[in-house]
Amino acid sequence: MKALSLVMLCFMYLFGEIYVGIPGGYKDVFVKMINKYNSTHNIKVTALYGPMGVLMAQAKLNNLDVILGDREKLQKNGFKNFVKLGYGKLVILTKEKLKSVNEINNLKRLALPNPKGTTYGKAAAEAFKNLHLHPKTVVVSLMPQGINYLKISQCDGAVANKTQEVLLKKRYYALEIPQEYYNPIVIGFCVLHKNRGAEDFIKFLTSPEIERYLQGYGI
């Protein structure tokens, strides 16, 4: 398996390409940005979108050059060379507008990503504890599943992040949870292989133009 991974890496570099792992929830944010990057750079970026667990498994097989995620989870799994892009923000999506955090308790079913395995599920559990809230939750495996439950009316609320709020602003109301009630969620990339393509891509990501772009999507 390791030999196969090395062959894949050689193939990538030979044809001027790097592979970047991006959690599926951020796909709509990064597609346009990566297309813009590829239009002006010789070494192209190919993005792999999917669940964080799958991406980290690919990274450990040396199939990725760069991986996006929250700093705590990436570093806990042994990934170093972290480059900060911004902060993740916790929100509750609903079909009926909530006026305050206390009204979260009034939701009949709140889709909560598993706090033991997801960044925003963990943050939500911390916030509920610190706010002395006791919502009626339905634990789901991942955030997209919870949002889908909201879409098909299996729940009347879903734990999400600011990025999803921006992407779904025409469909749902959003209540942002004050950041002092949960540990900071630092979003960024870990550089797994130091090469020209990865260095150029990180330089592009940390430019003022892209920083403003990402802020517009809640990062």
C-alpha cells in the first residue's frame, strides 16, 4: 500500500498537480476559488471532497498534499504544519426564527452531530452546557445529515456552522451561538508534503483577497 501511495505521489508531481482534501460542507466555498487558482498557476490543484474521517485516512496513506480542517482535530491525529485561515462559528438553523438562545429549548427535535466525533457537535454540547440549555436532540453522524433532517422536516432545528448559514440563507433562519460559550474552532490547512505546488497554494489562500472571500462565508 505504501509503495502504491509513493507511485501516486510521483504521478501527481510529474504532471504538475497537487491533491487537497476539503470537508464536503465547504465544497461550495472552495470550488470557485480553486478554479480561479488553477486558471493562473501551472501546478494545478485537484480537490477531494468528503467526510473528515475519509480525508484523514487518505492523508495518512500519503494521497494528499494539503488537508483542510479544524486545528484541534488535525493536530490530535498527528498532522502538523498548520496554517490558520479563520474561525468556525456555531449556529442553529431553523425554519421558524428563534429570538434568543433560550428558545433552543423549545425546539421539538434538534439534529445534533455526534459530539464525540464531530467538531460542531462537540462545540454545541459545550455551549448547551455553559448556557444551561437542555434541548431535545437527535444525534446524527454528521452535520449534513442533520441539515437534511431539517430539510425533510424530521427535525425543526439543526446544529450547523456559519458557512452553512451563508449557503442556506434563503432557506432557513439562523441563530449564532456566542463564541464565548464554546472552545475556539480554528479553521485552516495542514501542509503534508512541502513542495512548490503546496507552497504556492497556501500563499494564495493567505492573500488578503482570499481572506476577504472566506470571511464572507463565515470563516
